[in-house]
Amino acid sequence: MPEGDTIHRIARRMGKDLVGRSLTALAVQEVGAVPELEGASVEKVEARGKHLLVHFERGWSLRVHLGMKGRWRRTPASPGGGRHAASRASAYLTAGPFAWTCAGAYQVELVRTGHLSAHPRLSRLGPDLLAPSPDIAAMVRRASFPGHRDRAVATCIMDQTVASGLGNVYKSEVLFLEGIHPALPVHALAQNDMEKVFETAHKLMTDNLSRRRRETVPLTLRPWANSPRLWVYRREGDPCLRCRTAVARLVQEGRSTYFCPSCQRRDQGQRTGTRE
DNA sequence: AGACGATGCGGAC
DNA sequence: TCCGCCTCGTCTT
């Protein structure tokens, strides 16, 4: 589940547990225990796109990217300081009554807080879709750069240097809601359509921050307990929830995109409003 | 029990 | 554009 909404949800919960408390355990894969941070207090936990940052006093920050397989787990702090759990974890930290253990992460590192702005991964991120009022104009501008405007809109909006936090589930869901065929190149869309794509992404993702399970179909449109929670994602062959046409799947740059061939037409390149 | 596919990313071609 | 990652939940045998 690690798209931006998942990471932001974790950051919020982790912050409530850890901020203002002193570390009683910290271990980072490949680094091991960190004597310099013994007893240091946790100043802030934040998410930037799909990256999680934990800032400590004394000028250090932990950066974690879960990739596809990474997980965070929250458990009661163990009396022994969790040395055993820490030994094989990607990252392990305790401050106060709860311990946070990360397994299977794609990248974990301790970075000097002052160097974060120049970090090769973080510095290239586009504006975060989960900011309270994200910079939509900047996202649209980035999507119109030479390297992006000729790409399929589906792959473009997944690019973390255009906008950060959006992943494969929202990619399909947002384009369905906006009625845009995923294979259309960015330059075939009106600027207004791109704005709506990012605005809808922001809304869907923000709404899901407070939910346990990600969903995009409103509860009022889900008559049964097992009604689909997502419009099209992973629903290949099943009826579109709006028009009953079979949901189709397209592989773009190795990733599946799900869409409704009736609701999202290729020839809707002639869309409302001005064409770029 | 085993096969399959996945939420993400980067490197190889 | 494609593949590998060696992990885990879900579905099939």
C-alpha cells in the first residue's frame, strides 16, 4: 500500500508516538546502533511524497523509502530495548511506550538534517500532492516540460519529479474520474484537464489519510459490504461501476493501468476548453 | 504447497 | 522499454 497517502498516515501516527520523547533505541540497517544519537529527542516526523523523514536533535535525520515491499509496524516497546527485533530490521526506533520497526525497506539512511535540501532523491521531487494546498500550477508546469509532454498522461503523473506521492492505484483511479484515456499524451490535454487531474488526486489522497483502507468510491455508491472500493484498479473484466462496460487493462512502461474503454475515450483529445 | 502478482524504483539494454 | 528485486498476501492445486 505504500503510496503517498500511506506514508503520510504513518508519519502522522509515528509523530504522535515519538515527537518530544527521547530515543531509548535506534538501529539503522547497515549502520547498526548509533551511539551519537543515544537519548536524543525526536523533533519531527514528516512525509515528503513517498519518503518518510524522522528528524532528531543533534542534526540528524532518518530517511526511509519503503519501495514496494517495505512495511512499518508499531508495537509496545520491549523491555530489552528490542535488540533482537532491531538486528534484522531495516530500521528500528523506540521513544516512549511504542517501538516502530521497519522491514523490507528499499532505502534507509541517516543523513545530516542540513544536507536534506541537497539530497539527490528529495531535491528532485515535484510538489507533494498531500500538502494542505499543493502547488498545482507547478505540477502542470513540470508536466509540460519537453521530457514529459509527449509521454502518456498515466506515466507522466506517476513521475515523482512532476508531482510526488501518486502511485499506481491513484494513477488509474484519477484518470477514470476525469474521463481521460491513460494513453493520451500530455500535450493532447487542455491545461485545465491537467489541473483537474492533480486536484482530484489531492482530494482522493487527502480523504484517505483518515481511513484504514484506501477507497475512492463513496460509501453511498456501495450498496453491499463487498462492493468494490475502487472504481477500476485491479478490476479487469469486471463491469465499470458507471456504465457496466468491462474494465480494461493496459501495460505502460511495465505497470498496469486499469480504465473503462467507454468512459475514457482516446478521441476525447478534443476536450472542453482550450487546447494548449 | 506452490504460483502469481504487487503498492516502486533504478539500472541495463 | 524491460527486468530484477527475494517480500508477502492471495489464489489455485
